Amino acid sequence: MKNLKSLGLILLFTAGLLGACDDKIPEPKNPLVADAGAEQELTMNSVTLLDGSQSVNATGKPVSYKWELMEKPEGAEVETSSMDKVAVEFSANKIGEYVFKLTVTYQSWTATDTVKLKVIAGGASKLEAKAGNDKEVALGNKVQLDGSESVNELGGAMQFTWEILQKPEGSIAEIRFTDDAVANFQPDKAGKYLIKLTVKAQSSVSFDLVEVTANTPTGGAQDPILISEDILADRILENIHVEKSQLFDYLVTKNVKVEAKLTVKPGVRIAFEAGSKLTIATDGTLIADNKLAETPIIFQGKTTDRGFWGGILIESGSEKNMLWGTEIRDAGQLGAALKLTPNAKATVFSSKIYHNTKLGVILEDNANFLEFKQNEVYDNTDGPLAIPAEKISAISSINTLRDGNIKVSPGRIDDGQEHIWPNFTSQYDVLEELLVTAGSTWAASDGAHINMANDKAIRIIQGSKIILFGLDGKPVIIEGMTKARGAWRGIYLDNSKGKVSNIFKAEIRHAGSNATSGQEAASLKIGANGSLTVSKTLFDQGKGNGLDATSNGISLVFDLNTIQNHDGHPIVVSTNLVESLDYTTAMENNGKPEVAVDGLIPIAVDGREVIWKGFYGGTSYVIKGLGKNLLIHSGMRLKQGVRIKMQPGSRIDVQDANGRLGYLHLEGGNGAPVVIQGTDETAGSWYGITYSTTHAQNVIRNARIFHGGKTMANNFSAAITVDNVPQGTLTVEKTVIGKSGQHGIAVAKSSNGALKTSELTFEGIPGNNLHIW
């Protein structure tokens, strides 16, 4: 079925030799060789190419192509692109063999070839080449070929190959970077260029075609109008080439400053020479207002190289500045394609800002978007946007921001208003400390992703609040920009002035580079009078503690959270906040695996019982901090499974204070005792428990008391002491007392009936199990 490509040339050469030996006029030989390509196999409904580009015309002249479907399975439906091009896209919905005939024609000569395509069972290919949409350009402009939207669900890297299958006669244009996802070429002849993209992944191959039409300005009225001077009087730029929208209407040849009203009509295409920029001065106005999608206003480079021209700089504070239905591309020498300086204002609506170096948009501090909505900012080398923290809420969530992160600087929010950061494809890079103050609210939408710069903090102070509200599968994420443990400082909240902050379904990582307040670093630090609810949130990979809440006046709800992979304690709280910690809090793989409880504040609550529930995973409390003793002035109950660790030289005292009759009730269960022990597990490392009240709820049941009874000069010691001045009483049942420094339980002889015991076990007691003095 295949013909040799050189056959036509051989025939011509042979004809010449014969002619030299024979006086007869030689019969003209066909210079054409048709080549319909190699046999292919594909799955149903997938797309392949019939490629006739290897056909030969020995004269070197262009030929015309015609494809015909000769055979197909009965009932099959076939889809093809135009059948009169060198390459044709093909797909079919039924298995079997399909035969196509290619006829190439030059003058009166024709040549044919056939090719068989075998369609087999299977789903559509998971590899799909996408070469982009057909386009028209002005001759001389570079054309970008972009295959980056190609789909690969097979895994592994994609290999790209670009080739020109057909081009105008005499063209020597070639594609640059033929094996990159993004390539380019510069048409050198007017006409149509048919380009093939081949994408390979693993053993699969996919193809796509894109057609580029290059048009040449014919001179006169079709040439662009030059703009080479500053615009000092009101001016309207009309659409000159209405029927040929690919042509430049205007060409800006140098830096131009607008000091009047510049109105740009729908459909206008403005090109800029290399390095030039358009400045809308403080007394100027730019109105580029086009509400019809089919007639965009385009600001672009004279050539389509990224970063070819400067961009648009708006210094004007006019509320009439408008970019609606515009495209800004090929710029970036200002640091962005569009830049608003301090006090500038503009509305940007339904516009595209893409294919620029640096950023798409820069909004400097004290500049304002009156509206920024339904825009697409993408394919800019350093990201879509740089913006102050306080201005992000002016960016509508129905913008498309992608290809890089949003740069946030400066980071101060202090206007007393609510500021919601939407969730975009782009993440936020916060480059400075994020300070929310003066009664302001900072909120992040579900799915928002915030990256904090090194050693920077988030501070919520002076009656302000934070709201992080995630959803299942779309948590709010705050983490370090470098993704390293301890990359940034963490979140600090204080002086809420009655406003309750809320963190729900969030993920907070990489905090703890340094302390936000006090001596120890923490992922979340609550200062004096801070008010916060935290639920279903993950704290991960912190260099310090997880939660730190030891200041005065804190209001805290802490439910269903997970704290893991912190170098310090998962939680550090004062005694009055232990009850705010949920039993189901998960704490895993932390360097200091206990919940640290600062005993500086005595347990003294009127009208109710304080209950410590412990944690389902068995995490212990450790009493430490400014106060390492546990002082109990009102009722306290330790539920089954609770574990408490005491620092060396510390004590637990149950006392009568300010008219309160305190008690301590250890309510262990079978198989889940209450355990109180020393941190270093050394006999006699801490003083033990002293009961100095006569409350009936002074009960130790199903408990384990270890390492108490620290020895004292000229006095006795015991793991548990029932005092006589003031008088104490205690019931102890089903309890193990072990590894005391001296005695097990001590009680005064004069305190008749003060101690009731049953089913006690003593282990490693060097003195008396029950010492009576």
C-alpha cells in the first residue's frame, strides 16, 4: 500500500536518461508521490490524525489534498475535521477497520495512497494533546504555541513535539523550542500555517492541530496610527480595522503620558514598541470600556514576546478610570502589566491580564480598586497579583487568579471593618507580619491557602477577631512559605473586648520560629482577655508548643482538634482552662507529650465542681510553669483514666480558702485508674497529696499514686497525708500507692475516723504503709 517517497524523483531521472538516447519527445512523468501515513490503531471515540505531510512533489510546488473514507464498519459514525487539508482529525464510535484514500493534486497530475486505521475496544485516551485555538496574527508578529493545557491522566512526564505541516509557498519559517510545551515561530509569508502537536506519555501518543493565519497590512489606511507624543487633550481612539481585528489600530512608539481623558473604543488593538509604557497621570483618565466579549480592547506588544513592553501605570485618582473587557499582555517591565500607585483608583472588570513577565497586577498601598470582578489574571511569571492585606476584600471571588501566588504586603488591617479573603486557585504569600487591629475582622473563606514568610506572625489585637471557616475537603490552610518546621511565628490573639474569634476546620502548620509573646513559641498563643473557639482544626509541625493559653481573662472552647509533630507540648494552659479542652483532642508525636498545666491559679470555682476529663488517647497532664503546685480551694473531680505528672518538689494541697470547703475526688474505674506520679519517676521526687478539709467528697478510688513522699529534714513525709491542722478527712479504696520517699499514707492519731481505707496495695514503701503520728 505504501509508495517510496523517492519514487517520483527516480522516475524523472530515468526519463531524462532515456530521453538522451531517444529522439522521441518524452512523455511527461508524474512528479507526485502520495503518502497517507502509517497504519494506526486507536480506541473507540479517541482522536488521531491522518497525516499526508510526507507526500512529495518533485517540482517543489505546493499540492492540494483530498481525503476520502473508502471503507468502514456497518453502522459506524465517523467524525473528521476538514478533508481538504494535509492532516485530518479522525475518530469513530465502532470497532473495526477504516480505510481512507489520499489524493494529492498538482496541475493535471494526481497521486493516491491509502491508509488503514483499526479501531479497537476501550475508553477514550487518557492522554489528550491540546494545541490551542486557531488564531490570526499580523505578519511579522511572533506566534506563541501553547500545549500546556494538554491532559495526561497516565502519569509520568509528557513529551512535546511541534512541527509545521503546511505553510505558504516560499516560507522558511521554523518553530523554536519544538520539544517544549510552549513554543513559538514568526510567520514570514502571509497565508495559513498548519501546525501539528504530538504529545507522548509512557507508550501512548496523542495529536492535535492548530491553524495560524498571518495577514499582511496592505498599507495606507490599514497601517496603524502612531502614538508618539503625550496625550494632553481629550482623545478618543476609534476601532480603525473593524473587519480585520487582528491588525493593530494604534502603535505606541515611546513612553506616553496621559494628562487628559483618553477613551478607547471597543475592538481597538493597541501595540507598544519595546520598552514603552502608558502612564495615566494624576490629572488624566483612562476609559477603556467594552462590554461585548467579541470586541475586546487589546493592549499588547508589537511582538508577542513576554515582557516586550512596560505596561500600564495608573497614577490618577479619578473614579472614572475603567478597564472593562480589555486584554493586557506581553508587558511587565514596570514589575507588572498593570500597576496602580498610591492614591490611584480604577475599576477593572471582565478583563484578561496574561502572558506578562513579573506580576499581572500591582496595587500599591493606598491605591484602590473601585471594583475588581470577573477578571482572569494568569500566565504571569511571578504570579497574578501584589496587594496590601487591607485591599484583598475588594477582589471579588469570581475572578480567576492562577499560575503563581498572590503577594500580600503591607500586612496591616486597621480600619475596623470586616475583611474576607476569598479562595482562589492562587494561594496567598504574606510577606510581612499580618496585624489585625482597631476592632477589625480578618476572615478567610473555605479553601483559602495562606503562606507566611519566615519569622512573621499573625496578630489579632485591640478588639479585633479572626474567622477561619473551612469545610470538609476545603480547610483554611495557614503554613510556612518554606514548608519547614518553625518557619513562621504563629497566631497571637489578645484583648478581644468581647468579640469571639472562631477557627473551624483549619490546618495550621510550620509555626513556632520565635515566641509571639512571652518566653515560649507556640502555633497559637492566646493572650490576656482573648476569646476564641477552635474546632476540628489540625496543628502540625510546630517548633514550639501547639496551643498556649495561660494568660488572665481567657475564654476558650477547644473541641475535636488534632495537635501533632510539635517540638514542645501540644497544649499549655492555666488550671482554669483545663475544662475547656475536649476529651477527644488528638495529640500525636509531640516532643513533650503531656498537656502542660500552669498551677499558678488555684482551682477556686463557686457553685459547681471542676472536672478534669483527661484525653481518650491517654495523654497526661503535667503541672508546671510559673506555678508547679496544684492548689485546690473548691470541688475538683478527676475522671477515670486521668493521668497527672508532678514536677520534682511540687505538691497537691486540698485546702479551705475564702470560705470554700475544697475537695479532691479521684474517680478511677476498673481498668482505667486515675494515675498521679512524678515526672522523672524517682521515688520521693514530689511531696505528695495533702488533704486539709473535711469534705465528704475527699475520696481516692481506683487510683495509682507514685513517687510522692519527698523526704524532709526533721519531719516525716508520705505520698498521701491527712492533715490535722486544719483537720482533713479521706476515703481511700482500691488504690495502689508506690515508690514513696518515706511513708505511704500519714494520719494523726488524734484524728479519729479521719481516714477510711479498703483494698489498698503498697509497693516500694521504705517507711510505714500507714504512718500514724
